[in-house]
Amino acid sequence: MAKPAAVQHVCTECGTSSGRWLGRCPGCGQFGTMLAEAVPARGPKPPARAAARPPLRL
């Protein structure tokens, strides 16, 4: 099952952001100004380590 899209709530008055909806903005104190915005998806993770090199002949 796919994860739901990430959402961030941003105040339209002062730009304060929150991970969840708040009725009152903690930054400016205005009510009802927090609007949901989609968070851009991250790209694929880089490989954990580099590919192994072929052994060197001594």
C-alpha cells in the first residue's frame, strides 16, 4: 500500500509552517490562515556504498 502524500500547513499571513493543521497560527496568532500544501517528493536514495572494484593482480 502506498504512503499518503505528505502535506505541510503554511500560514497565509506570516509563512509559518506546521506538520499538522492548527486553527490558530503560532507565529502571528491569526485564526483560519493555515492552508495545506503538498510537500515535494524526495528523489531516490543513493546507493549505500560504492560498487566494488575488481581485485588487482599483484
